[in-house]
Amino acid sequence: MKIRIITVFLILIIPYVFTPSSYADVLFELGIHTGEGEISLVDNSNAVVASTKAGRLYSFSIGGTIEHTDNLETQLSFGIKSDGQFSTDSETSWVRYPFNAIVFYRKQNFRIGLGATAHLFSKYETSGPAVNASNTYEDAIGAIVEFDYRINEQFHLGLRYTDINYVRENDSKRFDGSSIGIMLILLV
């Protein structure tokens, strides 16, 4: 499955990467996300031991943007999206690694983009004296819609919607991981 996802992304991205461009910037992205879909963690007996919102909490990505025309640019990024709950007797973490490719139409200080995301190596786990459990999820492909406002030459503030579903590997149960996030983008 991972090889298919990487192949699809390469086919979609290569035409944009090798298009003549007038500039390329490195970017750093920070995001805070929320989503309503619940994801559950089960132990070896399939008993639910924890649950959280599948689309939330923090993200950090590194990538780049390439301008193709005065109004068209591509943004590629790879990062981490995670949520965790920590107490004195247990730790629970929900971690995935998103690879994003977004094509933006830009007009003055605004830009709107459509793209795709692949969440790789997704894992939900808990550890503590009472229970230790870990679930892995199939690599997932989803869609992104993003609206950004350019504050200045280096900073963008954005609103991102991600539509994605996760499938647990041990029982093929599907979870809605869709989210809305506020993004802060630094271009260097």
C-alpha cells in the first residue's frame, strides 16, 4: 500500500516540480486542528481501552513552494500530526506523518488551494501499569482545501480542511479523521 501511495504522489508532483518557476521558497508550517470523528484503541481482546478525536491536535511540517505563474503555485510538505494524553500513570499518543501536495491560485494577499494528502505510518498507542496497547493504521489518502491570507512576505495565516479516513489494520474498522485547522506558514 505504501508503495502505491508514493507512486501516485510522484506522478502528481513531478510535472509541477520540473515546471519552470520564478521562485522557490522553503516553508515551515504549524497547525492546530480539530475534528469530530472518534478513533478508538483496542487491546488484544478487542476491548476498547482509549479513544480520542481522530483529526485533532497539532501539526508541524517542512516543505517548499514553487511559483509557476503570477497566480499559480504548488506547495509540498512533509511533517507530523499528533495528539497525546499524559497522566501520572499512563501515556496515550496518536501520531501520523502527512505528506501534502497543494496547488494554490493566488490573488494579491489571498490564496486558495486544492490538494491531496497521504498520512503514513499512523499509530495509536497507550502505555501504563494498567494497560499497554498499540494499533497501526493503513496509509490513508485524503483531500485538502486551504484558504490563506498573506500577512507579509514571510508569513501566511490559513484555514485548512482535510477530508481523510483511517482504517485500523487488525480489524479493518474505518474512522473519520477529517479536520479543520488553523495554519501558520513561515516562508524563508
